[in-house]
Amino acid sequence: MKTNTVKGTNDWLPAEMKLRDYIQNTILETYLKNGFNHISTPVIEDAENLDKSEGGENLNLIFKVLKRGDKLEEAVKDIREGGDEKELSDMGLRYDLTLPLTRFFANNRDKLVMPAKCIQIDRVYRAERPQKGRMREFIQCDIDILGSKSPCCETELISVTAEALLNLGFRDFRIRINDRRILRAVLEGLGFAADTLDSVCISFDKLDKIGAEGVAAELTEKGFPEKAVEGLKNLLAGELPGLSKVREVLADTEDIDRLESIIASAKELADGRYDIVFDLSLVRGQGYYTGTVFEIESPKFRGAIGGGGRYDNLIGKFIGESVPAVGFSIGFERLFSILYETGYTIPTARKQVALIFKEQDFAAAAKKARELRGEYDVSLFEFPKKLGKFLDRLTERGYYGFTVYGESEEIKLLS
Amino acid sequence: MKTNTVKGTNDWLPAEMKLRDYIQNTILETYLKNGFNHISTPVIEDAENLDKSEGGENLNLIFKVLKRGDKLEEAVKDIREGGDEKELSDMGLRYDLTLPLTRFFANNRDKLVMPAKCIQIDRVYRAERPQKGRMREFIQCDIDILGSKSPCCETELISVTAEALLNLGFRDFRIRINDRRILRAVLEGLGFAADTLDSVCISFDKLDKIGAEGVAAELTEKGFPEKAVEGLKNLLAGELPGLSKVREVLADTEDIDRLESIIASAKELADGRYDIVFDLSLVRGQGYYTGTVFEIESPKFRGAIGGGGRYDNLIGKFIGESVPAVGFSIGFERLFSILYETGYTIPTARKQVALIFKEQDFAAAAKKARELRGEYDVSLFEFPKKLGKFLDRLTERGYYGFTVYGESEEIKLLS
């Protein structure tokens, strides 16, 4: 037997699960209190739906499910006759929660209040090369608002997500925010052609990693006009321009007004507990974002803790009717590892106590345990061969205390 | 786009998820209070592990995951050269939580307290022909005790599982219990050969569905000795024999003593709230059970709500060292549909209220919503085009009330 989990997946031990459950419950409760609704979709989705979902690089990372029975036999026969291996699979494991949400919306919109405010906390799968902090099975925590273009949606998502982090004891984080339409307008103003902006953004997105010089070099290599690249380098040379400076150079300021109003009301709701800053360099990878994009980061930890944005065209592509949408996703696994590694104490944790009994006392001991469960989580254990070793083991596993049935009422502390 | 979920899977709507979350949390909390530990394993397992897991018919129902990259190319090349289609897959979706638990135990036993008391509440997958109450993706709620042969384990699992059901408001259920070794001894006593008992049990297991005559006919057809079949028919003709009657006909009564002590202490812990009855006809399908088997049923609903048993040899087959084990599984989906269809009211449910605002008031309204969240789950909605229709929709979706920001402080009831 292979005792390890399959590559890129994890077994979670009791102490880890306690924290994972606590984080998930805290996030879910925060979202529910804020009037969002918990929904759930299957892990398996139709292969074609996944393929058409604009998931960018993630489309290459889909775990595919083999056909079964006659359909598999047919596909294998086809392959033997020179057919395509794509025929082997008709379903796949979802690589995110946005495509399933889109399908869910199309399937159930008449049963929802509009705009629909949805919570999803669930597993997703990507066949990535596993490395620290990047797994093949992991949990995402998403909230989305479907069916409204209002800038209030962005503000609300930011505020509610931030509240979940505050409830988990996170402090000193900040939310970077941008609008892709503003970034594109700035880049066009510098002389990049409108139909090349996706490629420019891909390079621009690497600013964090390779710096302004690196971005400029890459754009030159890609053959962009020297003047435009030079202009961008100058723009990035100093501090990135703020919204008011961007306003000066753009003809159309509607998107700027919108972003400014989001930032203003998000700051009002933040009430100084966290910061919201405009950041012209924020791009985010997904192909489907159409406007606002945002990311949460903490000065204490590298990389983003969460992120999201507006994707007004994605649902329409699937259901043939325009439905604006915006979402914010918390990187659950990142949150978990930060909290676990820093020795986070769960404020609501109940203490675990062992009640040790001899076989003939079992039923009486079990009744005694019921009384103790008002205050403690109580595990029943038969009197072990080596009590000392057994108690050591309980101590290592975080048990708070023990008592031997029939010996004393008192709970003896372990430490 | 295909808007339906893939065959045999479900989207779960907000009202359904509220109940599903409540059931899961109630079961999990009950199990945690009883000193069991929540663990989690991946949905994907190694294909060979699954194949060797004695899952009986379930092995034919495994969803297999296609290999990726070079390995897939190699497998496809092999197939074109006449190779086996089994090469196409290296992993599969788990069909139950017992095989993953076995692997988990082998992988982590040095990090657990022994005997290990584990909780798993998670999704499993079976490529069955979907029908009412039988899905391809569904949730199981299991508790298992690994590493002890004591009859106290059986009693504890019965008592703790029953407590979860009581906490969910279930009443009038009863637990049927048997020991496969007793059943086998009785059958041997009737003249069935020891090495044919698996086949006899498969027919015997159908007693509920086809009756004593049907079982006898099937056994005759299978070619079993006439005298033995006749003896079994007579045994089943009247009421099934109780433990004391079985004791009279068996030479070795050790297993009977053990079962009697389990029933006695389980009854003591039940305290009249539910019943535990010996039932010689209880078999249960899984190949891996070695001794005690049990099932929960309610007179109000056909079929079992949960079941389990002792599987002392399964872990040993995987890790080459004997580790006795026993488990009890609640059929979550069955529980959910019973409670949902009977209009179960969640005792701890918070009321959901809509706070309707005009765009310019958003930040102030969001602050007002915070105050209301002490008592209610509050959803923010922008003032809709047609307020009347919108309020109707809120009512249909189970909202308790609404208030319009700036108009009045009062929450107006919807109904």
C-alpha cells in the first residue's frame, strides 16, 4: 500500500483540522451575518464547460475524469483507430469556484434573490507542480455578487472580506485596488495599441518580480514601440501615479470617478482598521476580469492573502444574456498556514480531557463523561497497559487533563 | 453551456445549505464533545490502493482520473500498440471514507493517540446509475475507533451516533445489531459448509426484500444441500431466534457473551430513548466486516439511516500488522432528505433581514446594517426598480423582514 497521499494533497491531523474548521466557520459566519447565502456545487463539472471557461493557464491544469463503460470502450477503440485522446474524458475536477458559480446561476437563477449574493467555501483541484504553498487540492472561500453593476458591490465585498479577516485576528493588512479600464487607458495614452494591451499587461504584471527595467526590457523584446516603452519606464521610475495624477492625463474620467467613490466608501467602512490604496500596477492574472481588481496583502507576509475583481462578461458568454458580476476570494490555505505556523490560539476552543476507565465500569464511566461534557470534550479510554506512557502521549497531543473513573472526581492537569 | 450539474450530482440552494450545514455541524459537535477527533483526507486516492480495498461492488463504481502529460502520452501510445486501458489512470475518486482512513492511519499513526478515535465528514463518489436517494456525489459522516478489540468500542459508537441523531431531533429509532461470527456459526450448524457461507449470506441479506421463501428458493437454485436450506426456512418461518435461543444451539458462546454485553451496556446508555435489538438476519454488504454489524432504522422511514461494524482485518492487509477497527457511518444524504422533506425547523437559525438603501446612502446604510447584525443576518440591497415585486421575492426566499434606510428604524415583517 502507498501510505502517502497522492502528490500535492494532504492528510489533515486533528490539531490542524481544529484550526481549519475554526477558520472556515469564522469566515462562513461572517459572510452569513452579512446576508450572503451559502451555496454548494459539485466537485465534478462537464468537460466542455470547463474548457470554455476562460481560465487562462488553469485550463492546462484540469484533472480529467475517465469515461466509463461503453463510452470508454468506444473512446479506446477510436484511439486504436487513430482518434483523439480528448475523447477519453467527459468530466473534470473544477479548478476554481467561479465557473461552477456561473453554471449554478444559469441553473438556478429563478430560485435566487437578485442581485444574488453567494458564498462558496470548497475544494478545488489543479494539476500543478506541487511546491510550498501550492497544492493540487485546496480550499477557496469566495463571495460573489451577481446581477449588479453598482460600485457598492465592490465596496461591500471589500468590507465583508476584511471583516472576516478582522474576526480571525488579522491586523495591519491593506487592500490594493485598481481598474483594468484605467490601466488600459493609461497604457494607450503612452502609445501602446489597444489590441496589444493584453500582452502589455502580462509583462506589466511582473513588475513586483522583475522591476521597471525588467518590464521595459521584456516589452522591447516583444517589439513594442520604443517611445511607448520609454514612456512606461518613466512612469514607473518614480512613485506610481495616484488617482488624481492619472485623472490629469485621461480624457474620460468616468472610471476614475467610480473607483474614487469605491475607495472613499470602503475607507469609511474600514474606519481606520485597515487601508485601501489605489495601485495602478495591480493587474491580476485571470483573463475574465473586466474592471475593478483588488488584492489583500499584509506587510508581514509575502504575496496576496486574497483577491478578486469584476467579471461582467463571463456569465453572459455562458447564458447568452449579460449579467454583471464581481467576486472576492480568500486564499484559505495561505491563511491557514500563516495562522498555524504562528501558533494561533483558537479563542473558542474547548479543552480536551481523557476519562480513563476499566472495562467493567464502562457504562458508568460513559455516564460520568456526559456530565463532564458540559465543560470539556471528553474522550473515553480503557485503562492502558502503561499509564505513564499513555499520559505522555495525551500531553503531546494537546490534552488538557485526565481523570481515572472511580479513583477521584478531580481532573488532573497534563502539561 | 450545459447548465445542469453532471449526472447524479446536485447544486445545493441557500435554504438547503442552511439545513445541510446545520446537520453537519450538529453531528460534528456531538462527535467532538465525545472526544473524537476530526481528520480529513484527500478526495483523490492512488488507483492501486482503491483497487485493493475490498470494497466489493463499489470497486466497479470508481471514477478514475486520467493521467496527465508524458504519462498520458505513453499510455495512449501503449493502447495504440494493443496495450491495456487500465494504464490510462493512476488515481481515482474515493468511493467511501474507510479506505482513506486506513491509509491515513498507516501514514500518521505515530501522531495519534491510540486507540485512535476519528471523525470524517466528507464527500465520496460512486458511478452508480442515479435514482432517488442514490447519488454519484454524496456526503458520509463516519466515526471509527482504530486499535482496540474491546466491546466497549461498539457500545460507544452506537451511543455517540445515537446522540447525534437525538441532537437533531430524531426519536423512535432503533439499532439492530448482529455478529457475523454468530450468524456463520448458526448457518454452519444448519449444515452449510464453512467455505460457502459468503454466498449463503449474500442470499440471506435479501430476507427483507424477498422473504424466507425467496431466500430458500435462491439457495436451492445455488445448489445448497436440501436439508440445510430446509433448516434455514424453518428457522425463518417463525420469529427470528433471540440471543438466548441462539445460545442453546451453539457450542462456543464467547461471541454471544460479547454481543450480550454490548447490547446490555448500549441499552443502559440509551436510557429508554431508543432501542437496541439483536437481529440474526442483519448481514450488511461490505466484504470487510469481521464481527459485530449494526444498522439504525426508524419505523417512519424505509431503509437504514446509518450502519457500521467491526473490520479487524482490513488495516492489517494494508500495513502488514493487525490493527482491529470498528466504525459507524451516518447516511448524511438520507438524513438530510428526511429532515428537509418533513419541513424541519433549525432551532438555532438566525432571521434574515433586507436593508434597502439608495446608492448615495450606501456607506451609512452599511454601518446601520452592522448594528442590526447583533440580532439578524442582514443583506444590503440597492433600492430596486419595482419594490413590490422585490419584496415578494424576498418573502418567497424566506426573508423575515426588511427596512428601507432613512425611512424608518423599524423592521417590517414579510410573510
